[in-house]
Amino acid sequence: MKILVACYSRTGTTKQVCEELAATLGADIEQIVDAKKRSGIFGYLGGGRDAMKKKPTVIGPSRYDPAQYDLVIAASPVWAGHIAPALRTYLAQHKGKIKQAAFLCTMGGSGDAGAFADMKELTGLEPAARLTLLQREVKSGQHAAKLKEFAGKLGK
Ligand SMILES: Cc1cc2nc3c(=O)[nH]c(=O)nc-3n(C[C@H](O)[C@H](O)[C@H](O)COP(=O)(O)O)c2cc1C
């Protein structure tokens, strides 16, 4: 099965998880790049506002075509109870090309339900599996069992 991990990450937590997952699954990774500056306090505040308003952004060109994959794993940090604008834009751009989906998010503490609802709405798909990881779990290396279970649901 050909798997693509479509990942947006601002500070590396989601990226770390996506890289581990891709290594386990033998998947390709699309690192989605937000053209809008999201660093610093203004980047944080603007990011939260854009996410809350479900505002799209401009993203860099995609390296991989999701239509060529059997499964696409969409991954984003939770921002203001939603997905980050860069993943929103990616999923909107590729709507209809994703055959089967799984959803992953990382967060500080709450808001994954809203993020998963965004992913479902944008893909129009019921996910094969969903995984939420807390940033502190990832940073302390305590996420391995959950990630393994998630990968197991996706065939490995
Ligand atoms: C703009 C912004 C809004 C956020 N909103 C939430 C939130 O609503 N709930 C939450 O639990 N964490 C929130 N966080 C924390 C991130 O989801 C969390 O730190 C995540 O693991 C960061 O992933 P990354 O390192 O891949 O960017 C927010 C972070 C940012 C930058």
C-alpha cells in the first residue's frame, strides 16, 4: 500500500511524529510550507486568529500527488481548536484526490475534536484511524506506544 503523510508543523512536534510514522510505514512525507510568517508572538497570534476563522493561506508547491497514494495521513498541530491554515489549504487544494485518509494531530491540551472535524469536512472522508498526541508526550518520548498502535491500524 502506498502511503503519503501530509504534514504541517510550526515548531517541529508534528514533524517529528510524521517522520517516525513515515519511517515505520515506509511512507513519503509532504512537508507543507506556509508562505505566511508564523514565527514570533505576532505569528502565533495571527495563526490562532486565521485558524479560528478557518482562513486559508498560501502554501508552497506540493512535491507529491496525493492521487497516486492508497492512503493519505493528514497531520497538523491544533490551533485555536482547529487545524492550522496550511493543512486547510493543502486539503482544499487536493480535495477529491484522496482515496482513503487517516488523521493525526498534536496539541498542548485540547481541541483535537475540532481539528478532526475540519479534516473530515475538507477531505469528505471518514478516517481509517485518528491519533492525538500531546506535545509534552512527544517531547518526553512517551508517544511511541500510541504511534505504534496507530500505525498498526494502518497496516503495519
Ligand atoms: C497559534 C497556535 C494556537 C494553538 N492553539 C492550541 C489549542 O487550541 N489547543 C491546544 O491544545 N494547543 C494549541 N496550540 C499548541 C500546539 O497545538 C502544540 O504546541 C503543537 O504540538 C505544536 O505542534 P508543532 O510543533 O508541530 O507546530 C496552539 C499553538 C499555536 C502556535
